[in-house]
Amino acid sequence: MDAEEGDGNPQHFSTFEKHDELLKLQEEFLSWDLHVDPANSTEDSIEWNHLTKMQNILLGYQEQSYLLDPYLERFVLPVIEAVKAHAHATVMQEGIKYSKARMNRLCRHLYGYIRFRGYKNIVKFFPHEIADLSIARDYMLHENGFFHVPSEWELRYIVFLWLSLVCMIPFDLSQFDEVAQRGRTAQIIEEQARGQLHKTGLERDGAALLLSRLYVRGDTRERLHDFLRWSLASAQTAQDPVLCIGILQVLCEVAKSASAEEVRTFTSDIFRLGKIIDDDAALSTNTLTRKFRTKAESRIALRLLPGKPSRQKGCRILGQMEDEVQDEDISDDFEVPEEVETVLEHLFESLKDKNTIVRWTAAKGVARISERLPTDFKDQVLETVMSHFAIHSIAAASLYDLPAVAESTWHGACLACAEMARRSLVSDQHLPTLIEWTTKALYFDIRKGAHSIGSNVRDGAAYVLWALARSQDSQFLKPHAEHLAQRLVIVAVFDREIHIRRAASAAFQEHVGRTGFIPHGIDVLRETDFYAVSTRRTAFLTAAPAVALFEVYRESLFDHLIDVTIRHWDPAMRQIGAQSLQLICLIDIKEYGPRAEAKICRLLESVDDSDLHGSLLALSELALAYRMSYQGDELEIKMRSIFQYLVHIPKTTVMGPRHELVTLAACSLISNTITLSEIELGTKSSVPHWRGIVDYGIKHRSSQVQEVAATALGATSRLADGAQDISSSDENHETYVYVDISSQDFQQLYGVLLEGMKDYTSDERGDVGSWIRLSCVRGLAEISEMLFQSFTQESQLEAYLPPSKYHAAIAGILKQGVERLDNVRQESGEHFIRLLYMPLSPVAKTQWRLEGEDLFKSLFPADLNPSWGDGSWLYPKAVRFLDVGKYRSQVLIGLLLSLGSKTDSTHRPVSSSLITYCSDLPLASSPATYGLIGLVQDILAYAKSRAALNSVVMPALQAIHVLLEGDSLNRLNEHQRGIEA
């Protein structure tokens, strides 16, 4: 399952259930004295945890933040009053001290409400008396106040929001000035706010809002022109994108709030600022600069047009029912200012911007301006927007051949069309063209490297159709209802992205509910609702087959799966698409089975691995559908018909090193379609090289391909040998061991497992041979244990398991138990302990008894929980294994390999343990004991055995180096053999 499927269904609430809990936490939070620092670090940590709890409660309701609205005043008012009290006390009481930590947490908590619900919903609970202006003004000027601490951006943002609210009260600011300093209060506010425009934090947003409120006041309006002159000069000289963003934010708010007459006075300045941005690379390449420039120019254009919006006849506004639609006589007889046309040209270019937020801003600007234009003009705007779809389409053979740059153009066009549709600006004459382009945009998916682009285009197309259903007269939509329904259902169940499936489902739901012309609308909606399509597997394998039961949708779903889904760039989509195709074909296998074969076989001529992989998967799933529907000779014919398609794929492809997915799908096809007649034909089979494909898959480096190839081999075995799957049979498995397997064959199998413990294959995935070694350890331990429990005569046991082979297996398991990989050591150790304490039958207590059994049991008591994966626990015990002569050579090799490990947790304990062990060894060996000389000779002999291999020589040299550093070899000088060694 892909990551996006883990979205699940979010929890939904009907009320703010944690109201009492949050209120209690906040009351305790506000009870702490802001004048006193926390007593110690523990108390400080408790207060932070308290704040975190409140923030987490709000976070849990983030998706339904409106549930908090009835309680906002109760929560916000006490917090902002505490901030106001702090500001008032700071201004009125010189030298008063406050706790920086607690003030910071107070402001963070208040900002948490703003972030949760938006400043517009929170600021209305701020104090807004005229007297508050002087408190906020003097607080900003306080030299040592928290306002000027760089890290207290939340406090500055809150103060600016507070002042922006107070500035809306109609009173003369000069009443706060001394006679000789008229305008001083406005100057202080302006200077403090301007000083924040070059910052990247939220204080810039608050400052921009404050300045806009200041400049639209009647008594400070003249300051706007000074600000414009300063802005143009700053943008031209400073070339600072952050400052330019702040300036544009101010102008956006002024254009929104100022009178139309005032806006006209600085229109030319806005265009000059836009020219400066275009001419400066640092400014024009900044996304936010482009966004706010687009927004500012859009708002300027709006203020240059008549305020009363017009509406297309025959359309309805969102929220208005059809029977409420009335024709209005809107005067279209006015001349559109040239500046508006200039703005529209810029907006059309911005619709192609590489960044989504710029395109979104431009789309809203185009729609809002069009709403106020004469009917003929707005139709021209819509035509221009729709022409964006054709820009890259002329040279493209199909939608999938469009260049990557087309994504931005198509997305911007979709957003603009959606915004115009929401405002009922799409006339019935342009509706067919818009629907044609939008339904194409629903499939916009362009391959780019290892992924694709276009999900935002598909999302925008769904938005357009959603808006049309809500605003357009249903009679105009009726001719397109069936086509739209088929396209939306396809996207709702077969799109790769969860949010696109949900968007298409929402658009389909709107058309079902508002038009009444969707075929089987309610029934289909039950299968494709928001939650049903939220999981890809459910959408493909449950919703799609359920919708396909309705004939009007079946054909389009069937075609899309073959033409698009099984050719998708994502292998997971091809696989689940093939499974969905099987379920749809099962509805009418006689009709859709042959048709699917005919369409899929054409894809086998492709040179694209995606097409080959998808077509083979589809044929494999189709074979399963045939198996469910046919029997006897008819099934045989169907299976051979599908099987022979494999011959169309070149051997170099299906068995090539870079075609893993094709190999996997081919093995799957063989597994599902192989028949006894094809097996018996041998080289005369319709696919002569099918055995080679399976053999290649068995040897493949990918474990997934190996598994599928093994399944294909099992299918062949079932047909040719009549073999059964033992794991699914109830017979006594042990019976097969000594009845059906001869002693000679068994010894060969045992030898293969012994040989497998020598597999040290490595690739980019690491020590992949460890998987083989661990499997062999498991097999040797379990088979040995089974044999000891099965035989009652020594001759029988010796025939199947000679003592030499058993002790070789023990030596190999001990070797794995002391090597460098923690997981290998742990599992090998567990199997060794099982064999050590396994009760032996009387016939096995002599030759098969472990050498050094008493030593091993003293090191690993039966009641001990072994931790072989922990090197510091194991290696002090493991070096003692060298005392057992029968297993010594293999144990020594394992220890040497661990010494060569680069992992400190392995290298360090094995080094120290070996040094300690050597210090206690006698110098010379005897039949009963191991000696230091013998150890060194064994290490050197191991290095000489394969002197050309670094993997052998380097661990041996590392061991000698460790022993030399630990002064363990100094005693060698005392004996002639030691000197020779």
C-alpha cells in the first residue's frame, strides 16, 4: 500500500468537546505571576508542558477550527487583557520587571489562537478604546521593553494588530500630540511599522496592515504619497525582495480599503513599481514579490471599474436556486479603462507562472475583474483564458506528449475558469468548449524522470466542474451530463493521487445533487463517495467494479484501464490496474475477455518497459478471470491463447539485466497460464524459451522476481509431476523424509545446506549472502533435530546423517554465531542452544554428542536468556569455544571476520576478549589444550590459504595487529617454535 493511502478517514467532531479542559488549563496558565520568573528549571519545564498541552488541544481541531467560534471571546479576551495590562504597567511604572519566559509563553499562547482561527476572527476581541492608542504607542517606544527583543516577534505582531484595530476608530490622532509636535503620534506609528517591513516574520504582515489602516484615515491620508515615493526609491536602490514584499503588502491593503478616488491617484505609482520589479532579477524571481504585485494590480483594476457586478443571463450565483434566477438589466455601456486592460494582460501572463500561489492569485484577479466588465468584454476574457489550453497543444500528438512547461499554463487556465464559473461568468455559448478542455485536463499526467507532473492540473479541472455544477443552469449542462459523469467517475476511482480522487468525487456529487441528469447518480455515488475513494485499493478493487455493473460506465472504465492505467509510469498503478481489469472483465467475460486480449496484445509491440510490464500483468490477471469462468478444453484453449503472447517479447528484454519488472510479469504470466500440453511439447512449445525465463527468474538478484519465478516453477511441477503444496496439506510431513527421500539424496541435501553457509555474496544492498546463511542455519538445525527424534537404529541414523556431517554443521553454526552481524549471531546462537539442550535418543548419545558439551553448558546455562546479538555479552564467552578442537578452525575464522568489522560495537569487544584469552593461554599446545603458538600458526595458515583475497588476509593481519598492541605475543620469544611462527 502506498504512503498516500495511509491518510485514512480523519476524526470529525460535532462540538468543541475539550472546552472545559482548555478553559481550566488557561485559567491556571493565566494565574502565574508575570512579574516573577519560574523558581527553577523544573517549574519552567512544567509551564512549557502546560503551554504545549493547550496548543495540542487546538491542533486536534485544526481541520474544524470553526467549532471554537462560540467560545473565542471567553478564551481570547483574558489573554489579550493580560497583554494589555503588561503594556500599561510597562508604560506607567518605570523600572517594573517582568518574567521574559512567562511573557513569551503568554504571547505564544495568544498567537496560537491567531494561527488557529486567523487574525480577522481574533482581532475583534482585542481592546479598541481610544485610550489604548497611547498605551500601545508608548509601549513601542519603551527602550528596554520586550517589544524590541529580536526573538519576541509574536509580541510585535500582536501589538501591530492591536494598533491596526484602534486606527479604524474615527478620531483625530493629533489629540494625542503636543501643540508643538502635531503629527508626532502618526509619525511614531509609521516609523515603527516601516521599520518592520524589511523583516521576514509575521511582524511584517502586522506592520503592513497597520500602515494601510493609517494611510486610509482622513487625517493621515497625505502620508500615503510620501510612502509611495519612499517605496519606489527603496525598491529601485535597495533591491531587497523582502522589503519589496512588505511594501506590496501595504499597497494591497490600501487598494482594498481606500476610496476609489484615492486609489486612482496612485495607480501610476503601482505600475511604476511593477516595472521596477520586472527590470530587477532579484525582485522578479521572488515568488512572493510576484504574488503581491499581481494582487495589488488586480485590486487597483477592481477599483477602476464600476462597483456593481454583472451576471450572465441564464446562470445562477452560488447558493441561489434555479427558480430564484432573475434577469437583471445591468448597464454594459461604459468604457473599460486602459489600465484595466494592462492589468489583465499581466494577469494572463501570471496564469502561466511557475509557482502555484502566483497562478492562484492571478486566477482570482481575472475572475473578480471580469465580474465587473461588460458582457462582451468578459466573454473575451474567458476566450483568452481558454486559449491557454491550446498554447502547447498544437504541436503535441496527444495530451501525454505535452511539454512539462504546459503544466503551469493548464493549471492557471483551470483555476481562472473555475473562479469565473463560481461567479456565473461562463455563458452557455462557451460552456461546450470549456467542458471539452476541462475533461481533457482531468487526464493531464506528464511523465518527468522517475515521477510525473500534472496532479494540480487534474485537481484544478475537478474544481472547474464542481463550480459549473453549483453555478450553471442545469439545462445547459444536460447535453454533457453523461460524458461528464463518465470522466469524473474514471478519475474518482482510477487516479493515482488521493486528493484528486476526492476532488473528482466531490464534483460528481455536486452534479448528481444539483442537475439530476447523471445516469444512476445516487447508486454510483454510494460507491464513489469521499471515503470510498480515499484508499486506492478500495477505489480500484471495490468501487470501480461496483460502478462497472452499470453499463453506461463499464465501457469507459474498461478502456481507461487498458489505455491509461496499465501503461502508467508507476508500477504499483499498473499492478492494481490489472487487478481491477480482471474484476471488470468478470462482469461479462465472454464479451470483455477477447476484447481485452485484442487491445492488450498490441501493447506487446512497444519498446517501453512500462507498456510491456503492464500488458503482461493484465494478461496474467485475465488468465485468472478465465480460470474462474471456464473449465476443461475451453479453459485449455484460453490459457494457451494467452500463454503464446509471451513469444512477442524479445528474449533480450524478458531476460535482460535492466528489465526486472518485465521478467517478474513474465514469470507471473507463466505461473497463471502454463498448461500440461505446453510442458510436454518441450522445445516445440509456442513459447520455446519459457523454461529459460523461469530459470533466469530463479537466479535473479531481486527476491521478488525469485519468488514469482518459484511460483511459476511450482505451477509447472504440479502439472508435470502431480506434486502437491506440502504446506497446504494435512499429511504428516515427517513421513516424506524417510519414505520418499533416500539416504544418498538426503546427504546431498544436507551438503547443500552446509555449502550455503559459505555464501558471502555482497552487492549495493549489503551482505545479501547472510540471508542464505541464516536459511541454511535454520534448515540444518531443524532437520538434525527431526532426524534425532525419528530414528531408533544407529545404522539408519548414520546412513542419513553421518557424525562428520553433523559436527561440520555444528562448527558452521558456531562460526555464524561469532561473526560480525548481530542478527546472524542472535539467530545462530538460538539454534545452537536448541541443539545443545536437545534430548538425544540412545542411539545418538555417542558419535553425535557435542564435543565440549560441558563447557558449552557452563557458558550457557539452560535458564539463561542468551543475547548473542550483544557483542559485549557474547565475545568473552565465545573465545572459549577455541578450547574445543573439533570446532576450533571454524570458530577462529568467525572471530577473525568479526575482528575485521568496521562496527565498533563488534570490533572492540572481540579484540579485548581475544587479548584476555591469549594472556591465559599456555605457550605451547597439547592434545588437551590450545596454545598461543598454535593460535598464531592457525591465523597465519588461514591468511596463506587465500593470500590473494583481501577479505581473508586483512582480518588475519588485523588480528596480529590487535595481539601485538595488547602485548599478547611477547611470550613467543621464549620458545623456538614461537620465534619461527
